[in-house]
Amino acid sequence: MDAQDDINQGEFTWVISNFSRKNATKLSSEAFTVSGFKWMIVVYPKGNNTDHLSLYLNVPDSATLLDGWTRNAKFSFSVIDQINNARSIRYETQHYFTVREKDWGFTRFIALSKLHNSTEGYLANDFLVIKAKVCVLTVTPMNIQPARPTDKFDSYFTGLKELINAAETNGTSVGSSLYLQDGALTDGIPSLEETENAKQSLKECLSDIFKLNMKERLSEALSTLSSARTGLSSEEKIAIEIFQANFNDFTSNFLTFEQDNAEFELHKLQRDQTFCAMKKNHETHISYKQLMEDIAKEEEELKRKMEEVKSRRDKLLSDWEILLVKSEEAKSGYKDEQKKLAEAEEKKSIAEERMSRSTIDWSKLKAQFC
């Protein structure tokens, strides 16, 4: 035996001695390596339920490989004519090897009558020479666990869950929005009562400047107080004059704030809406993940049942092969007995004829003396 391995392709030659005297249903070669992966030749010397030699390429270590492994390989078998190599028989095929189809080949490779024909050279000196050529095209990586279909979803939604938790923990809030309208400054000198009312209004405005229409009330109060002659201290007058001098800036700032706050509120509303959608999607993901786990359990159960069915099928085929042998023995025994019965019947007929003649002679003798 010899083997060659050239990156993704290689050859293996298997020489089987005393081939015609093998009683086993099938024979397996030693494992050989091509492209770093193990392979094996399986031969059925008397055919796999056929009158032809059956040849298959097998993945011998399939039981130890990780779930999801595949090998796409192109391969050929040659049965060598050791007298005339030109008459050697070669067939080629391609197959995706998987856990369910770990062997593939040719059930009817060469007729057994041709294989055992003494004028051919396929069994010279009772040696059978099989040559295999294997070219590995693609392989599912087997040194790491293949990614599950849900892995990328789990990774994504794990990050999403962290974002949701952070948002719920560090949520922000804002104060009331400003809804202020421009007010007009009034002329005229207010009375003492008007001044006192304006002072009270100013206090209310300054205590809660963000209330509705507070800007208008503030403008009216400032207009009244700036024209007042009594009821104000000198410090109050100075403060009112300074504030009134900057009232336009104050109004502009309020307008800007109102616009920016409206935009802020809009984005806050949109953020809350997208947050709700994001949270709902995450909850849906959890339910999907549970469904996927349930499906995975069902797949495992189906796989287990398939293994049981395969085991029963293999047992049935094994029992059937035994039955075939017994049936062939019974058939052969029946033919032998049939032949022996015909011979015995012929002997019996001859004996009956002789016995008949002897009986007649005996009767004659008895008639003379009795």
C-alpha cells in the first residue's frame, strides 16, 4: 500500500490478497489522509445486494467530528487489470459527505463474473488491486464549533439589552417648556396702586418665569414700574432700569430657548418612541430565541430517532443477509434432496419390478406344492 498527499488531492492503493477466499460481507482498508482529512475504502467482495463488486469511499472518523461538518470531494476508483493495464476499470464521481451520507461510491462497479474470469487479470494470483484518487474541494471547518444561526442575533441583542438597561438607569428629564408671547411696553405714569400691583406681578414672574404667558406679564410689570414715580426704592429703580435696558436680549434669548426647547422635546419624544420600539424588539427576540431553542431540541430528538431508525435498518439488513445465506443453503439442500429423491425413486421402481417377478415365481412354486 502507498499513499500520496499533494495539498488538496492524493492517491491511495489498496492490495487485497486471497480475495476470492474472503468470506466477509464487506472489507475496509486502513485509513489514509488527503488534505489533512481521513478517508477509507470499503469494498463488498460479493456485491452489496447485487451481482457486481461494490466500492465506496468512507469518512472513518465521522462519529468524532463536530455537528455540521461537510466535505465536498471529487474522487475515483480504479480496479487494476494486472495482466493488461489498458483493461483496468475506472469510475469517477463527486459527493458532499455529511454525517448522514458519510460514504459514497459505486454499487455496481464491475460484474463479479468478469472480476473472477480467469482470462482477465483483475484477480491475478488472487490479488485485487484498488486505486483511489481523492480531491477535496471544500470543507466546513472542524477545529472550531460551527456558529449557530442564532449566535449573531444573540450578540446583537445582548448589546441592545445593555443599551436599554443604560437608558433605563440613566434616563434624563427636562423642565417645563416656555410658551411666552411678546408684550408691549406702555406709556404713562402709573398710580401707586398700579405700581404695587406691578411689583406683585414682577415677584410672581421672577418666582416662576416659565409659566404660560409669564413673558407678557413681565413686560407689562416692567413697563408700569419703569414709569412709576412712587412706591419704589432707588435700588429697585436701578434694577428695573438695567433689566429693561436688556429686555430685548432677554426676549431674544427666550425666543431661542423656546425654539431649542421645542426641538429638544421633539427629539426626546422621538427617542422615547424608538426606545419603546427597541425594547419591544428585544422582548420579541427573547421569544424567538426560546422558539429557536425549542426547535433545536426537536432537531436533537429527530436526530436521535433517525439514529434509532438507522440502527434498526442496519439490524434488519444484517438479519436479511443472514436470511439470504440460510435461504441459499436451503435452496441448495432442496436441489440436492430433489436429485437424491429422483435417484431413490428410480431404484425403488427397479426393486418393485424385481419384487414383482419374484412374487410370480413364488406363487407358481406354491401352487405346485401346496
